[in-house]
Amino acid sequence: MAERCIIIGASHAGAHLAACLRMSGWKGDIQLIGSEPYLPYHRPPLSKTALNVAVSDPQWLRPAAFYEKNNIEVLLNTEVTHIDRANREVQLANGDSLAYDKLAFCTGARVRKLRIPGADLNGIYYLRDWQDALNIRQAISTAKKAVLIGGGYIGLELAASLRKKGLDVTVLEMTERVLQRVTAPEVSIFFSRVHHEEGVEIVCNKVASEFLGDGAVGKVRCSDGSEFDADLVIVGIGVIPNTELAQSAGLSVDDGIVVNEFAQTEDPDIVAAGDCTNHPNAMLNTRLRLESVPNAMEQAKTAALSVCGKPQAYAAHPWFWSDQYDMKLQIAGWNQDYDQVVLRGDYQHGRSFVAWYLKQGKLIAADCINRPKEFMVAKQLLAKGLAVDAHHVADDSLDPRSLLNS
Amino acid sequence: MPLIKYIDHTGAEYEVELEVGKSVMEGAMENMIDGILAECGGCCSCATCHVYVDEAYLDKTGTAEGMEQELISVVQEPQANSRLSCQIFVTEEMDGMVVRIPKAQY
């Protein structure tokens, strides 16, 4: 009988893992299991184009024919309840069980819920999947006043999308600045200014403590007693990795399913990839869990190679992007523990600048706003592990490409 | 449907019939053509779908502009016929076009 690889999670990571298995020469069966009723699709557009009524379907990662042509069996609307490692079986909610030879967790993450009084009122939404986007889209058609809880990327991207649709938008951020967890203060100041220019109200140091309303939400009350009118609330306060299946199967979990640089768990027949993993990155010299499409794809490839017995260590620098209004933010690298921020361009005026993050003189990351050249240069500098001259990267009169020759 | 021929850096050729309106990047993804990564899914953010367009077809595809042009200026080995394949949307006139995939997208 042919060997069978089962992939749990019809996600960016899951779909790419299936494709990479075929590209890496896997001849056996592939079953890709998804809990949603849809083939794998792009999630980043959910906070943007998916909110337009004209968009009738998710943006598919690959067309339906792709799965047929490559003999990838996709099981949709299918919930996995348990993994029996001793018998190498995946048990499903409908009572069936599927035998595997190799297993991949691409289970992703789910939204963190706000558990405060009034949380079950109508008009309160979260955004993670296509159905969420459809629900929000429906709500937008009648809503006038939106309150977004959480000033992270999801909150700010939604603020931009809702503002474009003419809603009044208020963002409530718990800390003293938006994007506090992920960027330097200057970048937070920049995004606050731009959103203000676009008519979004951003209020920091606000902790939502209660939703008020009769049936549907009408106000958000904060812990300091302040209240904000709302007929639509979207909460974007982070995600929790889906690790329960792995944990109940006896695999190590530590803010993510613990894998090595080959995307392997401690079970030689089980790999994991994407947002659900806690993985080592030799280039960053640390373990981390990333919430990002490029990481999901890169790690899926690593996992596929391991499944095929051709292990290759994962060692890519992370990168991210976020589109808001007329701005494209591209982030190269991982800025954790930076000790210096060098700016190129003017963050207090206009909509184009770079924040370079240095650690002991070495570039570790760059936030590039409408600066594609600098982004590409930053990626290459990171790949080469070069030290950079702070004066040089700050000098906006130099062609960014010259940084590669320094 | 227009036929697009992809040639990778090893010289391997892939012929693909693509629906009008699809991007050259999508054609590569749907047909498992290695060498085009398309990490951002086609929103012109990552420059990992770089290709060289057959000179004879440049007047049909147009050349890179704006964000795409800036990204391309810093890819490995940019040329005058460099494009990001997610930004080339197939038309009937592109039938027979050859695109070459560079050795590396980084």
C-alpha cells in the first residue's frame, strides 16, 4: 500500500506543504484536512479587498484543478478530534479514523477572545477566516460608527478599510501607542499621524472593560470609565496557536508546537509548520513563533523535505507586509532586542521613510514604508549578515543600492 | 487560451495554457513551476516572482512601473525586460510568449 501523509490544516502552510511534497518527490497519498468549507485561500486580503461586496469568493491559493491534478485529496468541513500516535491514526469528529504514515500539523492560530461583560451582544466581530470577513462585510453595509479594539496590524488595516467605506472609526489601544509590540516609537507615531489625517480617531491607554447595549452593542466602556459609541465592534487583540491536538497527542508545546530546524516534532513521523510552531532560527539565534505567510510557506517547504527524507534546515529571515491606505509597509527581519533605531526619511511628514533596527551595529530589521528599494536592500543585507554604518543608512541622498557595496 | 512558455534557469521548459486575465505568476503556481515563489500572493510586495519577458512581447506586457519598478531595481540581476510575473495579466496577444525564470529570487 502507498504511504500516506496527512496534513491537518488547509491553510497557507498546509496547502504549500502539499505542493512541496509533490515537488520533493513524494509518491504516496496526500490528504489535506480543513475545518472550513473552502479550499485553502489567501488570508491577508480578508482585512482589505474581501470586505468589498464585489468579491464573491476567497482568493484561492491554488485552483481546484491543482489538487486533482496532483492527486491531493482535500477533506473540507472536517474536524480532527484526536491523534492516536501509537496506531498512527487521525480521528475525526464524524467518527471516522484515517491511517497515516507521516503527519503534518498546519493548524495555525485562532483569535484571542475578549471575555468581558456584554461580549455576546450582536455587532461584535473578530477576523480570522472568510466567514468572518463576510459577516463584517454585512455589518459594514448598515453600520455608521465602528470601534476597533486593538491597535495592531489587523486593527489598523481594518481602520483603513472601514474608513474608506465612510464609517466613523475609533481605535482603542491598551498600551501607550499603536503597534507597541512590533515597532519603534517613531513608527507608531507615524501610523497614528497618518490614521489621524485619514479621519480615524486613535485613543491609547484604553482597556475595554464592558460592552453596553440592548441586544446589539451600542457602546464600549473602558476601565477608566470612558465610553465610546459603536454600532460595530471588531476585536483584534492577537491570536493563540492551535496546539491542543499536538499536546493531547503527547507532543511538546511551548507557545506553539515545538519543532527543530527541520520542522520535525519529537515524533520522527510528525512535522509542523506555520503560525502554530515554536521553531529555532539559526540566523536569529533564538526560538520563536511567527505569525506570517512567508514563514508559513518557507517552513512548509522545510517540513515537506523532512517528510521526503531530504532534510534541509530552515534558516530564513522573516519578513512581513501590511497595506493601509496608500501605504505599503514592508518589514524585513525581526527587530527583537534592537538597541538602536536609525531613521531614513521624515516620519513626521509625508508617507515614506525607513526605520532601521540595529543591534550592536548589525542590521537586524527594517520597517520600510513606501520604500521598496530599501526593503529589498534590507533583505539582502540581512541575508549577508553585514554590519551597517548608521550614518550611511540614514543618508537619504544615497541610492539605497549603494548600501550593498559598503 | 494563450500559451505561455516558462523556461527555468536549468533550461527546463513548461508550456501552460492560461486563461485571459490570469497572471503569469498564477500560471506558475497552478502548474508547480519551481523558481517562482510568490510569497505575497500577488500584491506586489515581495519581488519573489521575478521573470525575464521575451523581448518580442514587451510591447504587449508593458514594462514595470512604480512600486514594481522600484522592487525590480534591487532584485538579483535585473534587466530591461525584468517584470514581476504577478503584475503581468495574460491577454490573447501574449499567446506564445516566453518568460525566463531567474536562478534565484533572493
